[in-house]
Amino acid sequence: MSKLDIVKDYYGRQLTGSGDLRTSACCDPSQMADWLKPLLERIHPQVLARYYGCGLVVPPLIEGARVLDLGCGSGRDVYLLAQLVGPTGSVVGVDMTEEQLAVAEAHRDYQARQFGYDNVGFVHGFIERLDELGLAERSFDVIVSNCVVNLSPDKAAVLSGVRRLLKPAGEFYFSDVYADRRVPREVREDPVLYGECLGGALYWNDFRRLAQASGFADPRLVEDRRLTIEDPELASRAGPIRFFSATYRLFAIGQLEDACEDFGQAVVYRGTIPGSPDAFTLDKHHRIETGRVFPVCGNTWRMLSESRFEPHFDFIGDFSHHFGIFEGCGTHMPFEDGTAGASAGCC
């Protein structure tokens, strides 16, 4: 059975809801923000019941945006994002599992009545073959994915397709599962571990290399958590590998460098992004307080100045002088290794 067949069988036939999962890898135990709870309450319970994400793929400032969800499943994130982009935006969901898409489509009219508009669409297809789905190049402002890329047998094709579909300075904002080392063959070929989002997890440094080769020179880690496999049998089969759920953001900006170079630049956040009056978090290492001069590397400067975030910042400096590598730019494993709270049930 191929990897794609394993995934289609696991998510289309074996799982009837998130409670059937045997690990917490493909579900999200993190605290839901209070402002999102009313939006989730407007989504049909049958859609919510078949949610298998590992993070929260809700980037800021997407009102009016055109968004693509890779591996949308039953449509929970599509319907959540549909409320955030509003009637002037749109959300397209892609999935290869007919059973999951059937749930999403069956509740489309219900969700349109709830929202007062219908701004979503669903496409049956493979995320490794985005060029075959009739989606126009450079047509999406934001692309998201929730615990799906690890299930793909051709992750390079996924990232290349994403890069092709993003508008200039568009963003791939996605959550997925990663490993602290390369996953051995016996784990990759275990159908349950693969279906549980562990067998297909990328070694974090191989992900970084793959992202760079696909045109995303500077992947930014937003948040992460250590995963604990509580099923003793599955833990034994997984061996000593440490797994992490992590959210990354990748910007489609061609001039980004593969390291944080210092040009003596800084930014000042205006405090104008909705929901972030006191500070804006670009990634795990960039929490930019309102009104404070915040030194940044050249890549961070471009991510803010060339993207949808530009109106919310003042910019100091330029690229006329180079001062070497930005202090603190390293290559160690970026994930936190603490286990506090990571083993809590979530399904």
C-alpha cells in the first residue's frame, strides 16, 4: 500500500472522529484564544468532530485575503478562516480524501446561512500536484496547512507548489510535526505511526534545507511543543525519536538571505494590528513591543516592509551598510525540549 493509500484509508475509513486518534500528534491541545471561540461555535458539530489538526493556523491581517488550505479535511479551518477573511475574501480547501470533503461540502449551505455569505470552495486533489488543480499562479495571499505536509510522500513538490501559488510577499503559515533526527525506515513504513503524523515527520534541519531549496530562504518558527506518545506500544515502535508540533511561517520574498545579516536596521510597531495592541509577534524570537525601536536583520526588515504588515510599522535604516551576521543567529535545534503540559489529552 502506498503512503497516499495509507493516508486515504486512515483518514477516510478508519477514523470516524478525532477521538479515534491514538496519539496527540494530529490534534491541538493548545489553549484556544477567547476571541476565536465564538467563531468555532458557528461551525457545525459534525465538521468539528472530524478535525485532525496539530496547531492553530490563523495568521493575522487576512480580512479580504484569498486563502488556500492544503489538506482541509472536513473543513474546520476553512470555515474558521472564512469568517476572518470576510465577504470580500475567499478560502479554497484542497483534500484528497473523498469522505472528508463530503462532510465539508454537506455543510456548506449551513455555514453560508450562519455567516451570511458563501466565500468558500473545495477541490478534490493532491497537495503534491497543485499545478493540476486549475489554481492560478501567484493568486493566493496566504496558504495554510494543519498537520498535513508530514503525510505527503513528496514534500518538495508541496513546497514548490506553494511557492508557485503565492503572490509576491505572500505567506505559507502552517503547523506540522517534526523530529529531532531523521526517521528510520521501520517508523516511516509503520502504517499507524504514519497515519498518526509521526512516520512522515521531517527532521527539522532537513525541513530547513527543503524550504530553502523551494525558494523560502528563511523559515521562521512561530511556536512549538514537545509531543508525548502515551500509547506504550506505539511509543516502543517509535523508539527514541523526539517529536515536536511546530508552526512555521514562510514568506515568498526572493531577496531573503539564508542567514540573518545585520544592516543596522530597526522597526517600530505602531500597535495597529487588530488583537495586538501592545506587541506583534512575528515569530518565536521577534516579539515587537508597540512604540519601541526594535533592531532587526535584513530578512526581518523585508518580511515586514514587503508584506501585508508594512502599514503597521515605521522603518529605520536601509541596506547601504553591512555589519556582518546578526547577533544570536544560530543553527541549533529551534524547538523547546520541555514536556510540561505536552502530554495532556486533547481529543
